[in-house]
Amino acid sequence: MRIRWLTAFFLAASVLLFTGAALANPTPGTGTCGKPYCYWETPMDISDPETIWNVLIQPMTVVDGHERTQVLLYQEPDEESQPVGEVTCHSQGVHVLETLENGWSLVECYSSSNGVSQLEIFNDLVRGYIPTEQLKEKETKTKFGLVVDKLTQRMYVFQEGKLLTTLRVSTGKPNERDPQRETNAGEFHLVSFIGDFVSDNTICEHGIRFNDGDLLHNVPYVLGENGKKEYWNFERRLGQRASAGCIRVQRWRTPEGINMQWLWNRMFNMKQTKLLIWEDAPSRQLVAVPEDTPVYVLPGLSNAYHKKDNCFDIDQCYFPLQQITYAQLDEEEFSHLKDCSYCNPPLRREQIEEINRQYALETEE
């Protein structure tokens, strides 16, 4: 978790403490721009997929420039004032709060400083000024859209207004020595499809750039002594923070047949498809799952519960799986079952409650 939070966020947290109530699904930003379905003003809540799809298809304001460069935001509308953050050009969206007559605009975003930046402001929510002439509004492709939630380590895949499936991911795992390993929150366009690449002796397939050196890609593998691809060490950590900043995506197919390779094949060269990344910020709370939600089990043969009755984790000779309700997972017969890592059903009640306890009204020291 980050060590530093911006003053604006502390102010928001103070309001929460004063009122004595946590916002279940706070918004990513702190200001308003008046635009409908603005990422920065929409609750981080996947239980409202219609609203989220409308956010995913909106145009996005970016800083004009090369996708591998950053520009500074300033404390005042003056390049001699203190820098307060950095923005990646071309791919990272900014929230325009005010356009001044003196040629400057006030914007907010999560700072995209990296390991070679002149600033060390990693993923803090910042407000600052930038010359208005550097801003450009870009259209968004409207066939697909992606949402990554750092709180649950899940990706939600949308197509033409429909939430298709949920994939397990691993976002960045920063530490005191390497705070730049954080995966930036915010809204982004997919900007280049670079394919396979090597990182730290691991091989990553289907790389799609969204923020300078950060990419979506298949869960990595290493080559074993026999030349076989070995994924296990990385796959076992899907669903939790583990990367150096990229977003690792599962290769196991969901019941809908979707995995990272599917995304690569369907979205190849569909630049300006939007990716939303939600921050695991204090005061966020996951919504309870309705007790009558159907889940599927295979008693005696599977130690997992499933989202669909035809999960690829189970041999099809056992289809259809037995349907029970989400509430029945609390019964002794099913209490040992874990959520399936192929089809990613809703988290268990106790997992949701534990996450909500950790994030309710917390502020970082």
C-alpha cells in the first residue's frame, strides 16, 4: 500500500469520519466537471453494469504527446511553481475541473511517476495545472471495455453494453524500496499491441500497452528444463497483488470461453478501447451478494464452487453441476468450498466482510 496520500483525499476521509458513515462506493475523483458518465464522478461499483458501460464509451481527455512520455502538473498555473504530479501522454485520462482564461487548465488524475521520473509521486490522486493547449479530447472505441478493480483483483469484460465475464488478475505489488511497482488507477486507452516480451527472466504473452511501461498481458511463464511452459508460480498468485506494475490476466477460460488470449484476438489493433482501473482506497466497501444468487457445486469431486454449471475446471461429463444458492455456502456441507479460479464466482460472505472491515474509514499512516 502507498505511504503518501494527497491532501484532497485526506479531506474526503475527514468528511467521512465526521459524518460517521462510510461511502459504500466512493468516486475516484474529488471534483466535478458536469459531464455525464464521467469516470471521476461515477461510483466504483460493478453491481451497476449499465452505468459502467456508459462510462466506458465516453471520450477521454488526454495530454497530447508520445505514449512513452510524461508531463508535469504544477501547483499553480506557472511552470516555475512546484510540480505536484506527472501524467502519461496519449493514453492516460485526466479530469478537467477548470479551464482558465490565461491558457491553463486545472486537472486531476493519479500521478504516473515511474522509476526514472524526476518526481517520486506514485499513484497519488493529484490536482494540478497544465497548459490547456496540451490537452486533447479523444474518442473511445465502443465495442469493448475493460474494468480492473484493485480491491478484488478482478477484471470485468464488457462488449457492446453487456458484462460478459469476470477474469482473475494480479496488479502491482509495491514495497518501500520499489513504490513505483504500484499499478496506476485511473482511466486509460489501450494504445499499442506489442505482443510477447521478456521481463525478469519470465515470458509474457499478448502484451497491450495502457500506461507507459505498464501493459495488460497473459499470466507469465518460465521455460522448464524440458522446454515446457511453467505457469504455476504465477497462476497461484492470480487474485492478489503480485506484479511490477503490469496487469497479469488469467489464461484459463471462463465458461464464456474468455481469457487473455481471447481479449488479444478480439481486440487486436482496437486502439482507444477504454480501460478503467479502480483504486483500493480507504472507505471503499464491496456490495453484499444477494442470498438467492445461484452458484454451482460438485459435491465430493470439486473443492470449489462455481459461477456457471459448465465451468472448464470440471470435466464436462459432470455437467450440469448442482445448483445451490449463495446463502447455502454457509451450510456445513459447502463451508469448505473456495471460489473457482476459472469462472470466478462471487467471493464468500466472510471474504467480503473481511475486505470491508479492512477498508472501512481507514486512512494510511
